Amino acid sequence: MKKIFLVIWMTVAALAASAAVKPGVEVLRDGGFAQLQGKRVGLVTNPSGIDNNLKSTVDILNEAPGVKLVALFGPEHGVRGNAHAGDAVGDAVDPITGVKLYSLFGKTLEPTAEMLKDIDVLIYDIQDVGCRSYTFYATMGVCMEACAKHGTEFMVLDRPNPLGGNKVEGNLVEPGYFSFVSKYPIPYIYGLTPGELAIFLNEEGIIADRSKTGHGCHLTVIPMEGWTRDMKFRDTGMPWVLPSPQIPTPESAFFYPVSGILGELYIFNTGIGYTLPFQTFAASWINADSLAMNMNALNLPGMHFRPINYKPFFALSVAVDKSLQEVHGVQTYITDPDAANLCLTQFYFLQVIHEMYPQVELFEQNTKRYNMFDKVCGSKEIRERFVKRYRVEDMADYWNKDVDVFKIRSAKYYLYH
């Protein structure tokens, strides 16, 4: 047993020593926690908030000299990651530190005045995936709104965007379609780190508009050291701790936008419940070999497909798959993430499926899911334009219409180059 522990320790130590990037929490620690001296601190985090030795930011701040950690705030899945997707999380006491723990995915999605009354600065440290429908950035945003409203400082300990800092895809969210999966007017893939996004929201007046105070929050971002915009997560040398159960590897962040929108229809299995979350398009009635052949015939840049047949182990919802029967379809491979249009891949799949099975009313099987599908897309225009002929060309221009303007608008807030 001692030998096993020694091997693990040496592996972690070697990993930390080889990391090319220091996350914000390490930069804060290296600076002696100067920005937090004498302050009462609240921390919004989950298991992905770690240093390069896998030590939790909770423990780092709890042990920091001159810093008083007084509250923990858990987003979806909770501070310790012990809640499933969509499950409400209750308030409690952290069993390790004894610090009061508040849920931001239960009765309230944002800190209340009562939660913030004993806090001088609220810190955010969570590994994001760079995608609009992934709710952690929304938690960051509403925390900024609450801090602006109640006069509390807000700090972001920055982390990499696992997709890199150059990829942007998708239209801005439109009025009537804002929700916790499309909280702010940003593209579906927004190409910013959490710190850069926080500055963007604050400086562009988006936080101020929603807080009704006329000003943003008192924001501090602790940047990383060593990160550049062309880096994917594997390039950083940092350890990966899954930020949520269906994002087990850094590569999962790339597959999330490949099938995440389609998954809202509850018609196809996208690998959730199997060993390939977000990496498949499958159903019981699909011919896998024909689908793979037809998808590869599209010659989509940076994408390849192989036939796959499998039986899911579980379903997140009985509406998705009541019997967990065997399904057939394709596994997606991203051969060039920079060249691939990740989000449009799922619409090309729908185009091909409609050509193969024109008798199947794809969008009519579960009309109750239209609302969520449109919210994730940020507009009903994507669905309505697509279903007229089931052709990607009918909606692609609309999907991409805001990309170039957003890149220019957000570039002024870059912390890294």
C-alpha cells in the first residue's frame, strides 16, 4: 500500500512540475494572497477548482494566512460534485472544512443579501468548457450581478478555455430566449477564459443592465501564467478534474458542442449513459454503416465518423430512452479542432438522417422540447429555418452572423495572446 501511495504522489508531483500553465489560484498563492489579506472570503467552486498538485482551492483558501474563508457556494453538481445534472442542491456545512455551504442550484441561482452579508469578496474558481449552454459561466454572471447589487467585491481565479481562445461559433442570444442555458448575449462557443468573459460582461454593461444599479461589480481577475490563445487544454500540462459527470476528459469539452443542442430533443442517444458522452449520434432504428458512409461523404472539415452499435447503461431521463435498448449510429472523431465547425455537425447529422429516413418526423416526435431547443440555440430562427428543407445551408448564415463582430468586440478584453 505504501508503494502505491508513493507512485501516486510522484506522478502528481511530476505532473505539476511539467505543467506549462499556472492557474489563477496558484498565481494568487504565489503572491501571498495579497488581494485577500484581512478579508472575509466566499468561494464559488466545484471539484475542478484545484492547483496543479490537485489540491482544492477550498483547502488552499481555508489554510491561507490572513484570509478567512467564511462561505462556500456550489453551482450545478455542488461544491464536491455529488449531485447529478439538473438536481437541486441544498444548503449544508462542508464536512471537511466546517464552512457554511450554500447552493446556487436549488431555491436560488444567485447569492442573496443574507448569504453575502458577512463576505468582503466572493471568489469564483471553476473549470469552464467554453460553451454557452454549460451553466457554470451563468453562475459566475449571476454572482457578479449579486455582488454589483450588494456592493461585494468579486474575484475570478482564471483557468484555460479548453477549446482554446480563438474558436467562436453561433449567434448571440436574442430577446425572449434568455435562460440559464443562454444567460447572456454571447455566441454558443465564445472563445474567452472565465476571467476574460467576466471582464467582457462587466465592461460591456451587461452585468450593470441586469443588476439595475447603473454600474458593474468591483471585479478583480487573477490571470493565469503561461497560457496562450492557441492552447487547447492538453497543451497546458495541467491535470483535468471533470467539472461535471459527463465531461470526463478535456476532449469532452470539444464534443459537448458537437451534440449538446441535438440532445435537447430527446430523440437520439448522444453517448450519454454510455462510455462516450456527447460523441455519438444513435437510435434504435438507424443503419450505422449507411449513416457513417453518408456522413463521411459530406467531407466535413476536421470531422470523421465510424459506425457504432451499443447499448446504453443508463439514461438521464426516461423520456430519452425508456427501455435502454441497443442503438446504432456513428461515433464522431474530431481530426482537426481548428478546422471543424463543431456546432453545425449535429445539424448535418439531422440533414443526413432526414435524407435517409424522410418518413421520420424528427422535430415532431417531441414537440414539448422545442422550447428548450430554441433556448439553447438562443433563437427560434435556427430551428424554423432548418426544418423548412432540413438543409444546413438554410440556417448556417444565421448561425454564424454574429461571429466576426463578437470577435472584434471581445478582443479588447483579452488577457492573453
